[in-house]
Amino acid sequence: MKKSKTGMILFVGELLADFITTQDFRVAEEFVMKAGGSPGNIARFASQLGVPTKIVSRVGDDPIGSRILKKLEQAGVDISSVQIDKDHGTTLVFVQKTPDSPDFFVIRGADRYLKLEEHEIENILDGVSIVHLSCWMLTHEELYDTTMRIVRKALEKGIQISFDPNCRDKLFSCKKINLSRVFELLKCTTYSKPSIDDALTLFGMPDYLISDCEKQKEGLFSSNQIDIELVKYYVSKFHEHGVKYVVLTAGKDGAFASDEETLVHIPASARKVVDATGAGDGFWAGIYYGLINGCDFLQACNVGSMVAGYIVGFVGAEVYITNLKKEVENNILKR
């Protein structure tokens, strides 16, 4: 086992509240509120597994923001660098629960107004070995500028960059993904975990793999299994843009992890699927747990699969996974 033990993980990105419904948005009347935001979810999951975590974000000066911060603090996440916005409310996301990728729409609030001075960036990077960034940090010009200043300073200090390419058109100020920003960040990225939806959104479907009209209608899947050539295509695209380690998650088809030399299939580990919300965040948390405990990237992705498989058994991402730590240790780290 390759020993690559890391220290604190710094998460930079959105904190928000998910309002989740099982009904169609057009008729929905009942919603359950859960603390959300991918960076916060990952930090909370990772901290419950024993990973040292810190988060930089911005929430409104309101009960929802307070609730989110309380959940993070209870999980052991360092929230000392979270900003409180007196003028803008906490960001809200409305989610329609599905077994696969959930549908959503956003009422953007305080998270997009995060600002950091140079001395603040210097301070938040102290003791950090990996900076985890969300695509939400690229959606507006000011956020992008802050992101790249963090990245440049981190690289100067020898800190690795993780990038979650969870990009969707509706998040960007112009309602279209700014690919130049995404590709600029990918150049600086050591670890990335795109979902199959993320990869399709960024790179589209390659023409040579669309063999007939039926495949176009059905989308990515022409059978019960994902097309391995499509997997290789997407993984290679991330490597071509500068990412050293890539794991492509594909729902019920599991995940495909690559270190540029080896591509490994990781079967899905879910016993039952209630809600996919938070599964990708759990996968990230498992990766970080594996890395700080001496796993190489491919081994760490097996931990990620186990955590993700546990989380999809619950509604929303506000899941407590402390009890999973022992199972992870027994089944993965002690092999």
C-alpha cells in the first residue's frame, strides 16, 4: 500500500439548504429541508470519518445559515472561516428526489458573495494539504477570481488541488457553463471525481459512439451496462486537460478510477437506493479518508464507493455516517 498520508482538507464553495420533495415540482406541496452544499456535505462526512476538515464559505445571517453551521460544527468541521452575510440570505436549492441524478433549481444567495483578501487566503491555507473546490466557485467573475487566487497560492505552497466538476448551465451568471474557467482550473487539478452527467455536460457525447437513432434517444445507456469506450473517452478528456487522478462515477454501474496508467472498475456497493442526493459527496469523503490513511488513489476510490453506497439509502445528504467508520476500516483498510 502506497503511503501518501495527508493533513487537513480545506473545502471552498457553497453552503446551502436543500428543500427536497418526492413530488413533481409542478404540483409539489411538501418539502423536507436538509443542510446541503457539496463542500459542506463532503466536509461533514469526512470529518465524521476522522478526516481533519475546514470550510470556507458564506451564509446568510438567518436561521437556515445558523442551522447549517451548527450541523458542520457538531460533525467536527472547522467553521471559523465561514463568513456571515448581513445583506443576502442563505442559498436555497429545491430538489426533486429521484433514484438517479436529482432535478433541482437554485435561489442563489450568500454563497456567491464570498470574498477573501490575500492575507486571509494565506491564513486559511495554513496546515492544509489538499484544497477542494466546487464548480459553484466558477459561476461568477468575482468568485472565479477568488478561486484562482486561492489556487495559485496553494500551488506555491505545494498544496494539491481537488476539483469537483459539478457544473450545470443554470448555475452560471450567463446561464451557460464558462468552459474556459473550468479548463483553466483542470490544469491545476490533482484529483477530480466527475459523475457521468458531469462529463457529458462538459464534453458532450462523442460522435463516433452514437451509432444509431435508438442510442441517441436513450442517451448514454444502450443496455444495462455503461459503454466502456465512453468511460475511456471521458476519463481521457480529464487527463488531457491536466488532471492526474480521475474517478468517473456512473450510478448503478459503479465507478471507474484512473491514475493515467491504470483504469479500474469499482462496482457499486449500494444495498438499496432511496435518494441519490449526497452520493457523490460521500464518494469524495471516502477518497479523502483513504488518502489520509495511506491508500493510493485507486484504493481510496474503493472507500469512496462504500461511503456513497451507504448514503443513497437515506433521503437527502444530511446523513450521519460515524457508524460506517469501523466497517470501512475492517473491509477496506485492513485488506
